[in-house]
Amino acid sequence: MATQPLAGRFEGKVALVTGASSGIGRATALRLGSEGAALFLLDVIQEGLEATGKECREAGAEVVTQQCDVSQGEQVEAAVTGCIEHFGRLDALIHVAGILSLEHTHEVTLESWNRVLGVNLTGTFLLCKAALPHLLQSRGNIVNTSSTSALAGMPYGACYGATKAGVLALTRTLAVEYAKQGLRANAVCPGSILTAMTSRSNLPEEMDFELLRRAMPLDKPRGPETVAAVIAMLASEDGAHINGESIRVDGGTLA
């Protein structure tokens, strides 16, 4: 069970959350909203995005939703501009949006590689770049979503793991480059989290379960709310002295 929300921890703060239609992004939006944050939610999937927005509003949060493909620079710029125009500030960028592609490495096409790279890594860069001027003004913070696949070899995950390792490198660069200006940048590395993206339907038909066993937790898989709890801590003042860190949320998989 994840920790319980702390009422008012994000009162007066504005958080932009990507990948908000489902999984970790949705859980994070609900968590931050329950702690007082005003929310600007992005996702490419309109129906799921609106459902998350509705649930957050019903729980009392002020919410704006906007459809956005994070791999497209114009859409990202428009989204961040929209957030500032509506709320007047931005205190936390929570970047969760990503896609998972699991294939035998020798069968990965350049098209597939570029698609995963565009969403997972280029998308992270575009969001961070667009948000930075506003986060520097508010002395805010960034929490990016990496993966345990960035820390250990993930069978069938050459594209995914490479992009998530890139997210870690980018996050650490931002942390040291802008720390003296009051910005913090951290990442979470989920593993063994139950979401639609990590369902068995994404696995290659011919797979080696012994290879995949290394990705299993010591106890059991957990829900996305467990990651949302860590993200909320990092994005809040409780994480004031945490910068350039990557926190595994994987049930001890890589312990």
C-alpha cells in the first residue's frame, strides 16, 4: 500500500503531468490533486485524459486537460504556454509519458527505434526545455520517469532501455546545470509495476521466461500509486535536499 496523501502539501502549486490518461501518470495526477495541486494534464489519448481530469475534479482539484504528443515540439510548446496562460505559473513538471516496445533486438526496425526514441527521450527533452524558464522563475522542480531497464539489461528492451538511460543522463545534467538557480531535477525508476503498458500482451511471442525472471520483484508487483507516492515526495518540499537522484521503485528487483 502506498503512503497516504498529505493534505495541503501542494497548496498554491501548479503541476504539469504528462501521460495522465492511465497508469503512473493518472495515479500521480490523482495523488498531487489530492494534496492541493492545481493540475495541467497532458496525454495523446483524449478519452483517458478526460476521464482522469474528471476524477481529479470530482476530488476537488482544479484541472485543465490538453491533448499532446510529447514527441512534437510545437504541441509541447503550446501545452506549456497553455499552462502558464491559465495558471500563471508552473512549480513542478512530472513527465511520465512514454511507450514500451519489446522486440528481439535483431528485429527492431529503424522506424520502431526512432518512434520510441522520439516519445521517451526526445519528448523528455522537449518538455524539460519548454518548462525550464518557468520552473526557474518559481524555483520549481522536475521529476522524470526512467525505468529499472536503464540500470540493468532488459531482454527484448533495447529501444526502451536505451531511451530510459538517456532520461537519467538528461535528468542529472539538468540537476547540476541549474541547481544554483534553485531548480531540482530527479527521476524515478519503476520496475514490476502493474500498468497496461507492462502487460504480457506487449511481450514477444517467443520469449525466455528465465531471462525475464530477473525483472520480478522480491515480493509481488505493485500498482502505479506506489510510484506516484514517491513522485509526490520528490516534487514537494519533503524532497528539498534531493537533486540529481534516481529512485528505484521496484520491490527490490535490483537490490
